[in-house]
Amino acid sequence: MLCVEISKEKSTIPVAEIASFCKIKKVYRDAVPCEGEALKLKRLAYSRSVNDLLFSCSPDELQEKMHGMHYDDFCVRVFNAGKEKESMERAIGAVMDGRVNLKSARNEIRIFLEGNEALVCRNLFTIRERFDERRATKRPFFSPTSLHPRLARAMVNLSGAEKEILDPFCGTGGILIEGALMGLKVYGSDVQERMIEGCKENLRFFGFGAKEKDYDYMLSCSDIGESEFKNVEAIVTDMPYGRSSYTAKEQLCSLYERSFERFHAILRPGGKAVVCTNNQSFLMRYAGHFELRSLHKIYVNRSMCRYIGVFIRT
Ligand SMILES: C[S@@+](CC[C@H](N)C(=O)[O-])C[C@H]1O[C@@H](n2cnc3c(N)ncnc32)[C@H](O)[C@@H]1O
């Protein structure tokens, strides 16, 4: 059994991301025991580490249960213990068997205290993605409408895509960059030629498509209604909304209606559409022929929330 340490984000996204790849057994405040392939979880955006769950017990039983537990080279880290943290780590380390190594232990024992339970784990890996280094302002082609890379990555994960994604409103390519960095084939289109050129430049900046024969990605300049992609595994997209979004003067309700119709034609049966907008009622109204798998709300500021709908093409 695995145990994922999630970030402290007040959102439904961290757990939903894990559920795209694993069977979740229980959700604690900071830890999520689940069954699945650990390696698939390296791409999570809102999690901190992936661990093997060794056993769980009451916090009072920890020393007794861990007495004589052997690792050649280990350290103990206790989470959520407040002021007791260091004394608990020392006391547990003292009853275990093997060499304590606080600097670079080969076995890091992580204990998550969750109310009346202690989840005793061995760390498999820590997730260290440098999202801030990929922020929109740090790319050669910039637009203020681009999502934060952490959210863009989480959206790709919510699709569960293992092979490919399409962003038919790709803009500067924030979602495509994350998909490509995860090893997926990425396809994108946008109605503005300058966005397609800028998106290419950004993808090149991150090492994709530098060579002519390199088919890491495919981009085309087209209106959503003319998108020719077919049988695609997943659509992951951030729709136009808000004051600075370009819509070629089309009313948003008309654009959303046309878009969901097109998404249906583009996706293979069972394929997923992960769609971000600030207008929850548009998602409910125009995605009628999709099955809604989950809906996530993200607070942006006093006057704006984002909604991310995860839909399945029936
Ligand atoms: C919110 S932005 C996407 C931001 C993007 N995620 C990024 O990282 O830059 C929406 C994009 O939709 C494009 N767009 C607007 N109307 C469109 C249409 N009818 N068909 C295709 N793309 C359209 C705009 O040009 C804009 O780049």
C-alpha cells in the first residue's frame, strides 16, 4: 500500500489528482493511503512525497511496535507532532535497530500523525517540481491569461492521460508545456496565429520540437469549430473568460456551446475533457452530453473563482 503526502492546499484537487492514478483507501488531513503504481505518481502537482505504508497504529503504541525494526541506515521524521516532533523522532530512532543517519539516510521513515492514528511509512521519493521557474513571466512569449504551471499540471493529471492531450485553446502553451514535460504527446490549436507562434517559441524554450523531425507536439491555427483532431485521449483546456481574454467578439455562451459540441466530436468514447473557466453555469449548461466526473473550485481573489470540470465523453 502506498501513502501520498499531499500539500496543504485547501482544495479538492490534490486528492482528485491521486484518484486519477490510484485506488484511494482513506483520506487523512495530510496523507492519502492508496493502491497503485508509485512511479505514476511522480507527476503529481499538489503532493509532496510518495511513501510505502508499512503499518498504522495508535501514537501511544509507536515505540513498542517499532522496537527492533531494522534498517542499516535510517532516519525518522514525524509529521504533525508540534513541539513533540524532535523528542518523538529521537525516542523512536533509539528503539529501532541500525545506524541513524540524519544527513543522507538511505531509508527515511516518515510517520504521519493523524488524530488517533500514526501512519508509519518508508519514503520512496519526494516530488520536487520547480513550478515557479516555469511561470508565464519566465517564458519567452508571455500572456497574462496563462495559468500557473502547478494548476496546469494538475489539470493534465485530472485527465489521467497516459499518451496524449489536446488543448484547443492553447494560448501561450502553459498546459502543453506541462504535458510535454510529463512525456505526453501534445497537440494544440488557437484561433490567433500569434499565439501559435508564441506557443512554439515557449515549447522550444523548454526543449521540445527543437529539431525539424521532432514530433513532440503538433500545433495548428484554427477556430475551435474547425479543429480537425479526432479520436483524442484527453482534452485539457483553459477556456476564454475574464476581461483580457480574446474571443473574436463572439458571445461567451455561443463559444462555450460550440466548444462542447466540438469536444464531443474530437474525443474518443470514454475520453476525458478537463475544462477550466470562471463560469460554473456554462459548464453545467453546455456539457449536457458529457458525464460530469468531478468539479473543483479554486479561489483566485475576491471577485473571481475558477471552476475545473472533469467530464467523460459518453
Ligand atoms: C484563457 S486563454 C488560454 C491560456 C492558455 N492556457 C495559456 O497558457 O496561455 C484562451 C485562448 O483561447 C483562444 N481563443 C479564443 N476564441 C477562440 C476560438 N473561437 N477558437 C480557438 N481559440 C480561441 C484565445 O486566442 C486565447 O489564446
